[in-house]
Amino acid sequence: MSRHADTVADAIAHPEREQPYAELGLKPNEYADIREILGRRPTSGELAMYSVMWSEHCSYKSSKVHLKQFGDKKPETDTLLVGIGENAGVVDIGQGWAVTFKVESHNHPSYVEPYQGAATGIGGIVRDIISMGARPIAVMDPLRFGAADHPDTHRVLPGVVAGIGGYGNCLGLPNIGGEVVFDDCYQGNPLVNALCVGKLRHEDIHLASARGVGNLVVLYGAKTGGDGIGGASILASETFEDGGPAKRPAVQVGDPFMEKLLIECTLEVLHAGLVEGIQDLGAAGISCATSELASNGEGGMRVDLDKVPLRDHTLTPEEILMSESQERMAAVVTPDNLEAFLAICAKWDVDCAVIGEVTDTGRLVIEWHGEVIVDVPPRTVAHDGPVYERPYARPSWQDSLQAADPSSLARPASAEEIRETVLRLVGSPNLASKTWVTAQYDRYVLGNTVLAQPEDAGVIRVDEESGLGVALSTDCNGRFAKLDPYNGAKLALAEAYRNVAATGAVPLAVTNCLNFGSPEDPDVMWQFSQAVTGLADGCLELGIPVTGGNVSFYNQTGEVAIHPTPVVGVLGVIQDVAARTTMAFRTAGDAVLVLGETRDELAGSEWAHVVHGHLGGLPPVVDLAAERALGEVLVQASTSGLATAAHDVSDAGIAQVLVEMALREGVGATVTVPQGVDPFVLLLSESTARAVVTVAESDVDALTALAAAHGVPVTRLGVVGGTDLVVEGVYGGTAAWPVDELRATADATFPALFA
């Protein structure tokens, strides 16, 4: 390879040299802006940096104008220690402890190469957490796929699940929750979102900035290779055409064993006080790390690119700048601390190299064998990229979609029809047991997992002495968001909030992964703007802030976009994890109660989807005041020991809740439809702000009084016990399901599809 690269001197001497900006994903106006910023044509290295950093994935250029609502409408709280703008948000959970958590997407790489795409999604989100100074303690994986019986789903899903399990298990991190959802709209555009949570003491928080003129920039971790060049940054900024991906850059290749060493090495150098600033290398690699560190610090940095440790010595400087090789970090270290830093890297067998230093020039200068190939203002790369106010308008089809409500669909009219309908739903892919998936994940490694799938929320112990812990849930119903993006986002927030409260944890903070189609489609941008507004308004009303998140656009094949899918993660704190509440029926004789109001709300429901293939109407009513009141009842019922079990009502309504509560421990229940209530509506409506709880018979009055004090309706349904799930008063008859039959039905679906 020639050692000569396109230098700044070359750019000045040859201003009109043609450059492949379009192939790198830049628009003509963006290329013109770069030339104006620099006062000349960019070098090929500069063009590479701007192309990845100005990509949709890295710059949020189409979403910034909407995302600012999360700051503008941020509720007053004293628990948020670090908010939007850093690698991950940090929340105070008491006793000197904090947690940091975030969810991100690795959608497009996971379609191209499912195993590595999903594996490196886990690796990337874990590095976001350690860069804050936190020890990762758990991961979660909200997933969406096309039709469960489609051949491409059979290609993608097993690889994604194996990648998540393979990487997370090797790191020794429990996978405590997530989702697996199927819908035709995700065919060719699966969603692979990954969440990680970490714990740290308040004094251990670290931020991504390069401060202190003369301090050294150290790159450590894996050597840089040719994998992932332009991967997440460029690939995630393009739609997929009908024939397959429009671009197929190499997907990143993960090494979880190196990541494990990197975690331990990073935490040791941080806790030893050897680091002034730190940044993980994810999307856009060195381009991102150097420009963000420089612009967040003194504003200047000089880098010797030829000092970057390589595993492929044929890489050009541009490829080194764009490479998204995994398991790499960049740290800013004082000269006095360098020796100690290098010694810890050697202890953990982690490669490291000093590649530059902090300056006060206000410029990011990168040299290649003594020649300057990059000389840019770092903020223009990392933060001051293009901002688009994309045109958006309510789709012409939205009114007709909402008008097509499910009222005309045939409903079950007898006990036997109800029985068969519920059984069909229990075995449908979205509701069936996910054990085939979760069995590939280690849910209990490290010994601090208190609750995991299929419970409402994952619960993890943070402090082993006091029992302090956190609960986490991710949720989104894409059908609801398609029917009404504003309320669909609120509904996602409400369900995650409800799931966390059902365990006994107090909801504290929100992260999100906003998955949408092309921002260049006005219909999609309307959906996005509505969803962001709905989520911001909802968080303000519930009093819990958004701490950070991710936007994934271009989830679209040709003209067909996915359903808007604003995945919402809610984190809550529980003072003693030993007091958490599970969903299982256990004690014969316990009363079964419903908290909340049930209405005839079937639009977008699992019943309409599975039985009729129907989508239309308006989603369930959102009442966040009712959600907040319900949450307070659930938390107090848990902490006081009143509730012996609790399970939120969502997909497929109370029928599915009763099934899942029975399946957890193999204990049945007998319930009766209240007089004057339509059995179908009671069992299958998806009205929100509801939960099913069980209490000892002697505590029914106490729970009823607690609910009344918060304005939450209570309906007694029946009693726990037996080996059957029995519903009496169903159109003059009784619908009954042996628990063994329910288990066989729920367990059969995934092995039949994917084994």
C-alpha cells in the first residue's frame, strides 16, 4: 500500500478533485456545507469522518428538532444525575448507589448478518455503560421479526438469539427481560434493540470529555480491523430495497472474551483515578471517539493515526477512521498517570497505544506518517452537523384506518367458542412461551437476578447487604402506534411503567429506542413527531424523565415502512428485592381481584390480529393519572405484603393474564364473570391501567380500602386453586382449561417453528 494519503496540502493544491461523497451517504448540500466549513475541499480522511458522523445514526439530523422536547418537558426530579447527551443516563437510587441504563438499536446489521449483528449490539451497549464508570449487571433484548412462519424469519431469528446469548453469556451478564414480537411489517426489517444496566457509586461517574492540555489520548482494547467499516453508521441510514440491503458493508465482528477483559480493565483504571475522560468506540469508531472527546473538552486534539494498533495492515487511513471494530475504548490520561494506566492494561492483557494528545488549538488534527490528513473544528464533526426539519403531514390513510374499527368482527358467542379462542391465542407466536429463546440466555449468572422472563419486569439486586435493587421493563405495541402514534407512545410508556410497578418497584426513569421508517417520508415523520410528543408529554405527566436513548430510521423496504415502534424502557427502584411480587398463582384460597376499569377496547388487540388479521380503529384510552394511581396501589400492596401475586393486563387481556399466572407454578383458579358484564370483553379487552392481583382472603378488605384511597376500582373475580383454569358465567356456560393443556399449547409453538 502506498504510504501517501490525501493530505490537507493536497486538498488545497487540488481543490476540484472529484470525491465519492454520495457513495458515503452524504447529500450534495451536505458536501457543500463541509467545503464551506473547511474553506476548501475535504481530504479523503475528513470526508470519511464527516460521512459517518453526519449519518442519520450518529448525528440525529432528522430527529433533533423533535427530541429536544425530552429536555423542554423534563419533569422536576432530584434523582437524575446525568441526563441526555452522555453515553448513558445515570439515576440516583439511594444509599449512595446510582444506576446507568440505555437501550440502542442494531437493526440493520442484524438483518445482514444476524449472529454478529445482534452480538455486537450487546457489546456496544455494554461499552456505553462501562464508559460511565459503571459495572454492567444485566442486559435485555426487545426484538421484532416478520411473520413467524416466513423463511427469512427462520434465517434471522435463530442467529439473532444465538448472537445475543453467545455474547451476553460469555460476558457473564444475565439477560433479565425483553420482548419477542412478530408482525408482517417487520419482514426484511427486524428490530434488534439491546438494553444494558450498570451500577456505580455516585463518586465513580465519568464523562466523555478530553480535558487538560498536554494530556494523552490512549486507545486500548482490540486491534483495529476492516470489519464494520461504515457499518452501523452508514447501513443504519439507508433503507432496504425489495431485493435486499442497498449497501452491504462488513458487519462488525464481536469478541466477548476481549470485551470481558476490557470491562475489568476499564473499571480498574477508572476506580484508580487514572482517567480524565473516556469514550467507547462504537458507531463511527475513531472518528466518533476523537471528535466527541475533543469537542466536549478543551476543543483541540492531535492524533497520530499510524500509531493505532492494527490487525489488518492493508487498511487505508480512511478505513481506519471509519472502522467499527469492536471492543475498543479511548481514554484521556495525564502523563503522570500513563505508566500506571499501561500497567493495568498489561495486567488484563489488553493492547493499548498512545495515539495523541489534548491541545488548545480548537482543531482536531490527525496525521498519517508525518503528514496532516485531517484538520477540522471537532464540533462541526461531532455536534454541529446538519439539522433537518423534515416535512411531515398526517397520512391520507390515517382517518380511514382509524374508522375501520373491529366492531363488525365476529365475536365468540358461547363458552366453547371462548375456550377455543383463548386456546388459539395462547398458542399464537406473540403470546406463546418464549422459553425456546430464553433458555439460550443465562438469566441468573452473578447470582443477583431476582426476577427474569417471563415476569412482568426483570429485577436485579444492586446492593447485596441492603437488598436494594432495580426493576426494568421494555414495551411497545406497534399496532397501537400505527393506529395513533401519539397515544401509542404513551401506551408503550404506560405498559412499561405498569410492569415495573407490578413487581413492587417505584418507577424512576425512562430510556427509549425509537424505531421508524424513512425520515424522508412525510407520513413517517408525522408518526415520529407524534410519538416523540406523546412520550415527552407522558413522561412529564408521570413525573419520570427520559435519560437518553436512540433513534433508528430507515426501517423500511421500498415504500413499506414498519409500524412505528417507539420501544420504551422504564427503570424503577425497590428498597428490598426480597419483598418483590411475582405473577404466579400459589396459595389455594387466595382471592383473585382486578384493579382498574375494563372497557370494550379491542382495536389493535391480539384477538383482532390473530383471529381476524385485522388492524383498525382507535387504540385503548390512555389515562396516565389512572396508571399512576394503579402504580401506587401496586407498590404499596407489594411493600406491605398484601399482594401475594400481581400481573399487569395488556396483550390479550385478562384471559392471557390468568393463563400466565396459572402457568408460572402450575396452579389454577376459578373465576366468575360478574353479572351484566360481557364475558368476551372482560376476558379479551386490552383496556389499560389494569392489573390482576391475588391476596389472602383475610386481606381483601385491606386491599380494597387501599385501592379506594387512590380511586382505583376493584372487581372480585374468584379464587386461586386446583389444576384447571375455570371461568364460570360465560354466556350461560363454563369455559375451562386444564393447566397442563395450556402449558402444552404455549410450549409447542416455538420448537415447532424454529427447532
